[in-house]
Amino acid sequence: MKMLALENISRTFANGSAGFKNVSLEAEKGEVIGVLGTSGCGKSTLLRVLSGLDQEYTGHVKVNGNAIKSVHKDIGIIFQEPRLMPWLTALENIAFGLKGAAKKQKQAEEFTNLVGLAGFEGHYPKDLSGGMAQRVSIARSLITKPEILLLDEPFSALDAFTKMQLQDLLLSIWKQYQTTMVLVTHDIDEALYLCDRIIILRGQPGEVYKELTVQQPRPRSRGDAELARQKEEILSFLNLNKTSQEDHYEKSNTPAK
Ligand SMILES: Nc1ncnc2c1ncn2[C@@H]1O[C@H](COP(=O)(O)OP(=O)(O)OP(=O)(O)O)[C@@H](O)[C@H]1O
Ligand SMILES: [Mg+2]
């Protein structure tokens, strides 16, 4: 049985504004699926539907064969900004989703270490850097051991170095827990570095335009030639690479014979 199955789901808004339509997708346990697409094609809307936060969709979303009807304990979500509670310390933010005081402290410490924040347990969000705050939000969503982790541009607000460190952190966590992940990103290199499969959405409302598999074994090299080739391919799918722009320019400027 598939860990995650989307059957022909669509979401449009009451004001007629576009979301996405006819999206079907399946993910096995431990698969990392990337979702790429230009701004406004419905990526965040899609993740909200998967998370159970938005139930105004048509089609079916199933986790382990069961339809999801509300926010689901097996699904964790990480947003672009950390969304921490300013009145709680790093450790308390990480422990927030756990019930039962007894094990709470110990587990929160374990996850604080996992994301590399040992020594910063007592810091409040205002005293953390952007990268540290995002580490807290990663730990907070992992501590409940979700089977599926949804990530909406989790590293896009970070500098290039912190971003690479956190991508590697995510991979090490994935190796340890075999979490199934759906990663929305604008960053093609990030998608190629992290994902097994990449779904490209296009249009408004967004529809699946292409799906490609990244076969390079992990750990991958960021400078890998095959990944660079796939990047070119993705750029052309998104109509963003130089050659396709030149084609377009030539076509629109060549007088009809
Ligand atoms: N609550 C809402 N009510 C009405 N329209 C909405 C709502 N949420 C999103 N939309 C519309 O749905 C479309 C897709 O929005 P969404 O936020 O999913 O895009 P996105 O692909 O995540 O974009 P970005 O890459 O900029 O984050 C947009 O046209 C947006 O205006
Ligand atoms: Mg978005």
C-alpha cells in the first residue's frame, strides 16, 4: 500500500481564484518528492490540502489507504518561516507538540542535539539566528515522529551556506527515520540534491506538467554532471533556460515568410 496517494485532487477558491487541478501522485515510504513550479501555481495550496488544514478540495487524499479528514498526527509540516512561539525557549518550542511531561524533557533534548542546537536550549527565538530558528522548527515537527513530512520552501529565507547545512541535516534525518517527504521549492538545485522524484507544476491553476526521476545515488555531489543535465531539462520544462528563451525570441521576431 502506498504511504501517500493523491487521486485527481483539485482546489479552487470561492472567489474563482486559481489553486491547482487534477493532481495525482503516489509516494512510497521513505520517498522524497519535490514539487517545483513558478510562483502562484498552487504549491502551497497543495501542501495545505495534504496537511489536512484545507479540506475544501475535490478528489481523494489517502495516507496508508485511509482518507485524511483533518489535521493528522502522522503528518508534520515545515514552513518557510519558523513560526516559533516567542515566549518559549528553543527547548520548549521543540517539546511543544509532545504530550506527557515525563518523557518530554528527554526527547526534546535528544531532538535539540539531532538538529545541532546543543547549548542553545534556553535561548528564546529572538536570540536565535534565522538558521537556528529553522533548526528548532525542524526538530519541533520531527519530535512527534511523523511518517510524512511536508516542507514548504523550508530553506528559502536562509543564506546559501546555512541552506546547504540544513539540506544535509534533512538528509541525515531522512536516513535515520525514513520519513516520506514532499518538498516544495523554487530551488532546482535543492530539488535535484534531495529528491527521488520531481513533479513540475505549470499554469494557473497549476497542473502536473512533467514528472522526472533523479537516479543518482546518495550522497550526491552538488556539482554532479548528470544533475546539471537534469537542471537544464527542468529549466526548459519551466520555459526558463536560455535556449528556450532564444527560441521564443527568434520565433516572435522572425517575419513570416
Ligand atoms: N485562501 C485563498 N483564497 C483565494 N485564493 C487563494 C488562496 N490561497 C491561494 N490562493 C490563490 O491560489 C493560487 C496559488 O497560490 P499558492 O499560494 O498555492 O501558490 P504557490 O505556488 O505556493 O506560490 P509561491 O511560489 O509564490 O509560494 C494563487 O493564484 C493564489 O492567489
Ligand atoms: Mg507558496
